[in-house]
Amino acid sequence: MFKKLILPVGLLLVILLALCQPGPGIWMKDHYMIEVYTFFMFLGNGWLFRASNLKVGRSFFMMSFAAVLFLLIAGPLAGIAAVNLFGYTSLYALGFIVMAAMPPTLSSCVVVTEVAGGNPAASLFMTVALNLLSIFSLPIVLPIALGSSEDIGISGSKLLYKLLLIVLLPFFCGISLKRLIKKDHFLISYVPLICVLLTVLAAFSSSRELLFNIFWRLPSFITASAAIHLLLMLLAWAAARCLNFDRRDTTAFAFTVSQKTMPIALGVLSTFGGNIAEAFAVCIIFHMTQLLVDSVIAAALPLQRYRCFRRRQEVI
């Protein structure tokens, strides 16, 4: 329970710290600590990865293929649709489209899936696989998705280099270190969570003044974030039912492909030139919104299943 509460409670605490005392976070942002935290997050996830937990079969391959389609097509299209529907332009549009094109978030996907009664091993595989695939897909997908946005440019080669450096390299370093050391410690599982919190602190502190200025836009941002997330979740649930996934795999698929990772999004945004604090703010609000939505749904699902079971028992 303690570990499950670290992320939502920690996010609230670091946001309060950023608003009241932004100095440390601004120093982190100015000294490229967001990239450092992203590196160590994937180093920790590489250490924690267990390929032996996977069960390979027809459902496994169908789920993997469907997850790739959601990453490459459904996510970016949902972001573009939300931007057009809500009329966002420039940096706000950049934040939503970049976030919608991201792979699942490693810090909470598996935890939420497990709480909801899904298959955590399937969630972990999809999360890791899509994060690795995004290293090569984002430099292609993002320029296409952002092509119609004004004043926004992105270098695919620069983005690919950065993702290889802060995602792929540390992930395989983590796997290699685990095999060399052959020892484990429960504290290592907290490394990705702590890195996420420090990333939020750095991003939020540097965007403090902006957040005060756009306070009136928060309801719109929260609504758009929830709309993108719930649309992807509903599409994922429908696809899983059509492909005849079992209940646990359906739950894992719906939660995993609809979540979007903030650390990589912030790392990607840092490749853009100029002041992009507005885009940072959108990513943070999006992340907070999806965590809240998923926490509520994940907590409600087991209770709903129990009630259905009790009603069937009463009928019998």
C-alpha cells in the first residue's frame, strides 16, 4: 500500500514544493537533470525487468501487435483530435500531441493493472516493449503529427540520438548490472518512482510563473487530458473484446496502452529550442489527470466484480 501511495501523494508534495520554493527545481532544470533522472529511471526498470514472467502464445502476439497500433496510430490521432476540438495552438498543442504519442508510463502502469485485477506480467512486457519501440517510432511519428502545427519544429535524428542515450542505453545497462551483481534490494524498486517525482519537481519549478498565469485554463486542460485518456481506454477495451482476450489480459491492455509516460515526454520536449514551459505544464497536468482517473477506475473494478458475483450467488 505504501508503494502505491508514493506516486500520487509524492506528486502533490513536489508540486507544492515547486510552487512555494522553486529554487532547487529550477537549478535541476538548468543543469539538465531531467535527462539524468530519465536515465536512472530506465536503469532501475532494466534492473527490475523479468522476462521469465511472460507466457508466450497467440494472445501474447495479438496483444503485442494491437499495442503497437495504439502507439503508432491511435495515440497521435487522439491527441490531434483533442487539439482541434479544444482549439489549442502552438505550445499547448505541442504538449498534448507529444504526450498522446508517448508510450505507457513505467512508473504506474503495472501497479494500476495489478490493483484492477489485470495481468501485471503482460502489462510490464507491453510497457517495456513500447518504450523501446518508441525510441525509433517517435522521430518518425512526431514530425508527421506536428506537421500542421505552426511555430513547432523537431529534428528526428536529434530526438533518436537522445532517446537512445536516455532510454535504450540505461535499460540494457540495468539488465546487465543485475546479471553481474546477482543480488537484489527492495529499495531499487523505488528508484523509478523517485526519478519521476524529481522530474516533476524540475519541470514544475521552471514553469511556476506560467502555471499561475494559466490557472484559468486548468479546467480545459484537465478535460482534454481525461478525454484523450478515456477515449484510448475505451478503444483498447473494445479491441481486446474483439480479439477475445481474457478478463485479466483485457484489463492489462486497456490500462497499459491508454497511459502515457511523462518523463520521456519531458525529455523529448527538451530537444525543442526556446521557452516551452507551456508544453511542460500540459504534460504535467495530463499525467496528474490520468493517474487520478486510473486510480478511481482501478479501485472500482474489483468492487464491481465482487458485487456481480454476489448477485449471481443470490440468484442461484
